[in-house]
Amino acid sequence: MEKNSVKAYMEYSEEKFTKRIIYKKGETTAFVLNFLPGQALPTHKHPGTETYLYVITGTGTIVINGKDTEVTEADLIHVDSEEEMSFKNSGSEPVSLYVILSKIPNENYAKNI
């Protein structure tokens, strides 16, 4: 078992957004993205990987395939492996996103029990 506090990864920089890796295990990576007001993540894809984002704090705009969606604290977002995404802190407070890039070993891991 490995236990961490997400608060330890909420580090901001005046220069640009920050990415702080929490876990990298096999084909799964978990990290926190931190944005001060006005900072942005450029448009990109994660081919072959599902992306899950949880808004820890703040508000911002996520753009999926050119469509803007406002997000706020406690929102959950799934981005398909073929979707193009970007993010901007469009609010007046810092934003932190908990992100998981994931592949599952087989379908049994994706069933409710």
C-alpha cells in the first residue's frame, strides 16, 4: 500500500502550470495539474489511454474537441482516448486537477461488484 495526500502535490508557479506525479504504476499514471489564474494546458490527445480528471479546487474551462465546458470544484470529467483536450484556469483562484491516465488489464476490472 502507498498513501499520499493530494495537498502535498498542489504546488503553483508564477511562470507556468505545474504537473506533480503521484503514482506511476505499469500503464497507469496519476498526477496533479496546478494552474494560477490565466494559465492553460495546450490542446493535446492521449491516444490509446482514457483520461479521468477530478477538479480538486477552483473553476476553469475544459475544451473537448473544440467545445468549451465550465468546470468547478468536485466535477468529474472523462476524456476518451481520441478526443482532443485543453484546459484554462478562467477563474480568479488557483485550480488543481487530479488526473489519471489509465489502461485496464482486462474487462473484469471494469465491472461493478
